[in-house]
Amino acid sequence: VDLKMSDTVGSRHLDGAMHNLEKMSEYVQTGKTEVIEVGIELLENKIENSGMDKLQECIGGLIRAEQRVKAFTHSVDSLKSRWQNGELEDSMDIVEELEADFKRETEKVTNDPSLWDHEFMTSFIEQMKTIDAGFEFNTGVKPRGDDDVMQMAGEATTTCPITQCQMADPVKDKICGHSFEKQAILAHIAQCQKRKRPAKCPSTGCTNIIDRNNLESNVALKQLIQRRVKDSNQPQSSV
């Protein structure tokens, strides 16, 4: 098929490419969820470091795949926009132009910061540290500072410092790293706002001021809690 810009086939080709990119993006997101689950299993079962190293290699692959998807998505969007704005000649071959633009975008990705500094890699390590603070993760050539593990000493706690009950939907403050039951910390913030005073972190000894914009779901801790609840509900086998 001759994919020239004057043909409606060209539009369908771009739309089809975008649909495939959306599916690839979904696969990457699924992979991100699964590596967290596997990471929890490795730590709970005390798997040797080589197992975690291989998992982090998988994370690197996911990051690179996500970067390529984003680069290609940008190329498709850019080409479609230029076409709609009349910036391209009717005789232009879509595939050739798309390949050229994608090459330019992937070259930009190659110059991105190290995979070890990528948000997902650092977030993964921090979430795993909430489960096992003593585990030594591969962090590349960049050593992690004391601030990164400020809150991570000791066994993972699943108890909310506000309710003193086991959390069901834990969220973590990105600044101090402490975790709380979502509704409890939101109520704490609302109460402090009502009294016109800063919402100080409820964790003992922490001076951080909690801002709801700095709260994020603690996925690893939530999955750990769910696993522990499931295990506790398993019938005990008789000896």
C-alpha cells in the first residue's frame, strides 16, 4: 500500500499505530505492578541478592520500553499534527517520515539520566525499603544518602501512627517517607486546616509538615498488608 499523505489510508495507519502504542503502554504498566509483587515475595522469602538484581534488570527493561513508547507516541502525535496543519506535502511517505522522527526522539532518550536515577527505579527501591530496611539494593554508581533511608529502620510496620490500627489503604509522604492510613491522614490535615495550624507529621519525632499534594499510594506496603491478611486467613494444616 502506498501510504502517501493524501490518502485516508495514511490517517488509518497513524490511528492504528497509536492504538498499538496504547496497548504497549498498558503492558508496561502491568509489568510495573508485577515487579513490585515479585519484589515483596523476594524480600519475604529472604531470596539472595542475585534474585533482586535480576528483578532490577527487568525494571531497567521496563523503563527503556516505556521511553521508546513515549518517543514513538510523540513522533505519531507530531506527524499527525503537522499533517492536519498542512505542514507536510501530499507526496510524503508516512512510514519514512515516522521512522526518521522516531530516530530523532530515541536519540534524545539515549541522553536521558541513568536508569538508576529514574523515578520508577528509585521509587521501587524506596518502597522495598519499607519492607526490609536492611536489604542492600543495587543503586548503580550513585550512592544513596542518609536522607533516603531516614524512615526505613527496622521491620516494616503496617500500623498507622494515627489510628494505631493496621492500615488498609496506606499512603506515604514523599518528603519524610512516613506512611499512614489514607483517610486518617486526610482527616488529620483537614482538622489542622480548620484550626489554622500546620499539619505536623503524626510520627513521633518527625517535624515534617504534611501536605496532601505530597502524599502518594504506598503500593508495596499495601500489597504486603494484603498478603499478610490473606496468609493469616489460610487454614492451619494439622501436624
